[in-house]
Amino acid sequence: MSSDQRPGRHFPLSYARVLALTALTMVAFAGNSLLCRAALGHTHIDAASFTTIRLVSGALVLWLITRLRRGTRSGTGNWRSALALFIYAAGFSYAYMSLPASSGALLLFGAVQATMIGYGIWTGERLRRPQLTGLILAFAGLLGLLLPGVTAPPLFGSLLMLGAGVAWGIYSLRGRGAGNPIAVTAGNFLRAVPIALALSALTYKGVAMDADGFGYAVASGALASGLGYALWYTVIPALKATRAASVQLSVPVIAALGGVLFLGEHLSLRLVLASVAILGGIALVILEKRVANGGRPINAEQQ
């Protein structure tokens, strides 16, 4: 989901096509939360099996895409990035054993952005006052969401999802300048598969499976992950960096709406207020970068 990675070849896209592909990509990213929660909350599949099937399915689809798109196979990934990818996928799955799709997506997105913003600060980036305000607002929203109460999400699941978000943020940061993003992502997915298989082997006593759970895991890996990332890397060159980052604010919102419509979840006032604070705060940080850049588009390395 990082806007730092760009395909090696750019194809001109019409405005309508960019809009449609971007919307479809955001639905795919939100779909990961919905599919995972549906599988682990309403079927008999276990979290380790879901993780393994998701990574295997994603690896196969991404490998096929790199084979079909000749000239886009620069970059093969690496084991450190694959480990970060696995930690994200496993933490994501285990978190959704208890978290609603809406809370999980919000926690994941907040942790990813906090990790990337924090890295920027650590490497010397100076935040302007509006950005500091946005950062404080986002952390206040996160704290408000996690404070004990009747409508608070389960703490252990929340911590797992925050860890998954940090891992994905690290994965995104490591992807900067790593070659063609689709090929690199395919390589990292392939490398993550044996790690996931090792997890399944270690937890074999808890292995459970049914047709619905298997189908959700395949859809999450092949469609929401594999095709989702391929679409994203296709549409990024047509988006300004700020717009590419800002549009991802819609993912937790789509996941929350999907949870209500398809999974019977309820939106609490706490979640709504936390969403406004977290997403609004992150938006301030992202959009202010353009102002700080003199109104010019933000370079990939800056975003």
C-alpha cells in the first residue's frame, strides 16, 4: 500500500480509468479485512492456515502477472522483507480472530502510517505545526479507541494488529527503490511461503479447515492481495504522491461499511470518533507535506 513503489513501465490511463482502478484497489485492500474476519469469525479455518493459503495464493497470482508482463521482472525481493511481510500477514490473521473488521482496519492503517511517519522523523524530517497537530490528533484517537470500556476492541487482538501494521510499514519502507514493485512483491510473497508453512507445521495440532474458510483465504490472497497490489502499482504513476497517500484514508471507512453491510457489525460512537481523529490527523500530516513542498507534488522518497 505504499506509494513509494512505482512500476518500471508507465502506461497512459484516462481519468475515468484511473478513478475506476483506484476505487477498485481500495475496495480490494478493504476486502482483505472483510475476508479475513469472515473466515476467522464465521468459518472453521485456523489463523495459521488462513495465513499460509493467503500467501501461497498471492504468490501464485503475482508470479503469473510477472510472467505475463514481460520486461517488468527487475527485482526479486529479499528475505528480510519477506519476514516483515509474513509478520504482517500472521499478525493480521490472528488479530482478526477477535477484532471486528472495522476496528482492525483502522488500527492497521494507523500503525502503518505511524511507522512511516515515525521513520521520517527519525531520519531528520521536521514536522510543521499543522503536521504536529495532526500527529497528536491521530495518537489521541488511537488512545481513545483502546481505552478500556464496553465498546473497546479486545486488547490482545488490538496489539496484534498494531504489530502487523508496524511490520507492513517496515515492509513498505524497505520497498523503496527496490526495483519493479510487482516483481519485488512477487519475490517477497514467494519467500514468505516457506515461513508460513513452518508456522502451520508448528501449529498442526490446531489446524482446522472447511470449504468456506479455504475460499475466503484464496480470495484474500489471489484477489484482494495479489491482484490488489498489481492494480495499485499500475495506477500509482497516474496519481500524485499526495493523492496516492490520501486516497488510502478510504480503506478503513470501506472496511467499516463492509463490516456493517456484510458481517452484521455495529458502529459505536467510540469507533466513529476515533476514526475521525485518526484519519483526520493522518490527513493533516500527509496534505501538509504538499504545502511544505511549495505546492509541488511530493516525490516518492518524501512520501
